[in-house]
Amino acid sequence: MSGVGIAREFTAFLPQVGTSVRISSFSDAQIFMRRWAIRDKDRTVRALLRQMERANSSESADRAIRDLKGELAKRGLLPGGA
């Protein structure tokens, strides 16, 4: 699944980090989620990480990216409403 691209790249912030991160592939999103899970022990974040790690099709990868964007938006970590 690491070779799966995402339809639109986007920028996001990790909690309590001032620099944004550009996410342009599913692999980038997985790395971002791993870093977020290390920083934040929230169950929702950990569940999103497990969802990404279990993605075995482009459809499940797309769903995981949508869920990631939704959670980032809820927490105000998406600049400009990507």
C-alpha cells in the first residue's frame, strides 16, 4: 500500500508543532499518523493509525485519508480547510 498516491496532497500540523507537514502520498500519511500517535495518546488517533496500517486496497486507503482529514479538521490542524 505504500505506493498508493492520494488524490490531492494537503498540508497538516502535528499538535503543538508550529511547522506544517506536506502529505502527498499514503506513505507520507502513515508516517504522519505514527508521529501523531507518539505525541498524542488519544484513542481516536491510535484507531486511525490502525486503520491506515490495515488498509489493503485503494478504497480503504482513501477512506483512511478522508478520516484523517476529518479528524485534523475537527482539531483545527488543517490550514485553510484543505
